[in-house]
Amino acid sequence: MPDPRLTGPLPRRRVRLKGAGHVLTCSGPERGALTSWEQLGCLTGAELVIRHELRGGWLLEWLGPAGSLEQPHADATIDLGGRLLLPGLVDCHTHAVFAGDRSAEFVQRLNGKSYAEIAEGGGGILHTVGKTRAASVPELVEAAAPRLLQMAEWGVRVVECKTGYGLDLASEVKILQAIAALRERFSGTLRLVSTAMPAHAVPPEFKANPDRYVALVCEQILPAMRAADPELAFVDVFVEKGYFGVQQAERIAETAEELGLPVKAHVDEFADLGGVAWAVERGAASVEHLLQTSDKSVQMLANSGTVAVGLPLTSVFLREPYAPLRQLVDAGALVAVATDCNPGSAMTTNLVLAMQMAVLGAKLSPQEALRGATRCAALALREPGGYRGRLAVGEPFVATVLDLDGVDRLFYELGQGPRASRVLVDAGVT
């Protein structure tokens, strides 16, 4: 059942939205530098008419000036009361479904231990794997639901959820089952995009023979995951020293292709193993992290359709350098911003804070950061359900209303509390 805090009455067929202080369409250029909100399609005095489709969901039917004679008749009107209307935020990189707690590791890192040292001592991903393997599907659902609710309260409307804390067939499928249950619970409020990532780490039982685990992933685990989740969207792999190399990633990508699934890749987080070049050549939907990405790789991304996903809160959490997001934008790459919500290197659900740190730490403009969490984030997920991360006539209407009287305040008030208004939800526009 949908979360009772996020549901409203049944929707009407056609609704007029009036009284927005600003409407930010995010319909501007996908690449290149941005310096003004007008470049992102910021409008004042605008009204919208949205139509509920028989197949479910809403379509933006009309957008224009208030009082226009061209405005279609509506069955009902919602007054936004001066609030900010913008496309629904997209968190295109999370590991939000897991069991257990790693707060002790956070303190260990503050005391000088590296991420690699903690992993070598049995912590890191493998600690979460043990807890997740021991959890039931209902336990995973109840652990993840508050995280997803928090994301919705920040204004997120699409969340990618990766597996990768099971690392065996039964547990990876179990995580997908939990994602499916959460998809049902948050139906109408959040769209959950599932990504298979059994190649998140080498499990302890295969530590001496990683290639054997890769074979298991390709021959058994990924086919079983594909069969278990008809909505499975991607396959991801961690290309990193101590995890998986490019040749192993290519074998996994070949299996993904056979299963009809595009690939993503975690690359260049701690070392550059050539993952960007491989992913771009592969036509990967996105590459994630990029803390150690070279100038050559930046240019490769700029000349490709592969989205560079920056995760600035991971840099903050691990005290590591930021990805070269400024350089990537200036070169002409597609650049998205996400939380990387996970128990070890970014325990947060706050996409707004991720955007703020992309500005303060990685030197994006506020406009570029917001584009990174709307239009470019939707591209990183291959426009899920037809949602393109923008407000455009004739396209799905997926929106966030924020209790703000101007968009600048979204970046000015660092770490602010949740801002998403219930004005659309309570009216049944979900």
C-alpha cells in the first residue's frame, strides 16, 4: 500500500495550476555552462494545465501566461500560493536498500583509517553484505522506507536503487524483491528505477578467485535477476582496484547486453583503471564517482552521450577530492548530481545538500547543479517512464513544489530542512 503520508484523493482529469511564484522548466541546454535561471527556463506569471492520462500519470497539456485566452478549460484549480514549481528531482545514484549500520566505520575514518584499510579488516561493503544477507525482504523494506520518504520530502520524484549488498543469487534477488515492494508502497509519489549490481565487490567466499565470481554473476545471478524483476533497468559494475578490472567489467557488460540491459559503471573513485574509456566505448548510460578522472577522460565524456554522475557528498564523507565537475561542464559533458545514499561512504538522503556541495565544493553554478539533478539525471537513467527531467508541453508532468519564494534560497540555506510542499499530493496530483 502507498505510504499514508504521501497519498491524496483520486485525481481529476484536467487541473489548472496557478499562483506559482516562479516556474522553473529546466528546458534549457543540456551541455555547457549556465549562469542564469533564464537559461533554465525560469518563468514568472505562468500557469499550467495538466491532464490525467487513462494509463496513469499526468501530462503537461498547456503552459503559458496567466489569463491567456488559449488556456484550456480545467475541471479544477490548484493555487500554489507563491511557491516555486520545478521538475521533480531525480536521484540517479543510490544504494538505499540495505540492512545494518556502519557509523563506527565513519568514526574510524575520522581517526585516520582509509576506506581501503577498513575494507581489508572486514568492514566496508562486506560488512553490509553480511547484515543484508541475514535480513528478510520485509526487514529490508522497513529499513529503506524511511530513507525514501525523506528523499520525497526533499523534492525527489525519481530514485535509482542499486542492489549490490547481497553478492549471491538469493540475496541479490531478495534486494530486487524489496525494491519491488517499495515501488508499490511509494506508487504515485516516487518512481523507483532498479539497477542490478552484483559486481559491487567480490564476496568473501570468492576472494581467492574473483574470476570465478564474475562467471557466477554472468551465468546465474544476472539472468536470475532479470527474470525476477521485469522492470530491471540497468547493470552496474565497480571498476576499481581491489574490486573489478576492465576485462571483468566487459564480460559483465556482454551478459547485460544479452539480457537487453544497458550498463553503468562506478569508475575512477580511488584509481584510474581506464574505466571511462571502456564505458564510453561500451555506450554506457553513465559513469559514476570520477574523483580520479584524467583530462583525457574528461574529453572522452564531453564527446559522448555517457552521463558523468558527480557524487559530491561522497567526497565530503570520505574527505576525498571532488570530481572535476567544473571541468566536465566546461568541456561539454553531460553532468548529473546525485546523493550516492549508502551506509559506508554517503549516509544521506539529502539531494539538495548534494547540489549545494556541487556548487560550494565542485564549483558548479547553482543552475548547473539543478540541471544535474533534473534533466541530466533523467538522461543518466535513460528518461524513466518517458520523464525527461523537465516541464515541457506534451511530456509527462512530474513536478516538485517547494515552499520557497525564489530559487536562489534553495542554495543559500545550507542544509535546510525539507521544503517539498504537499499542495499537489493533497490535491491528488501524484
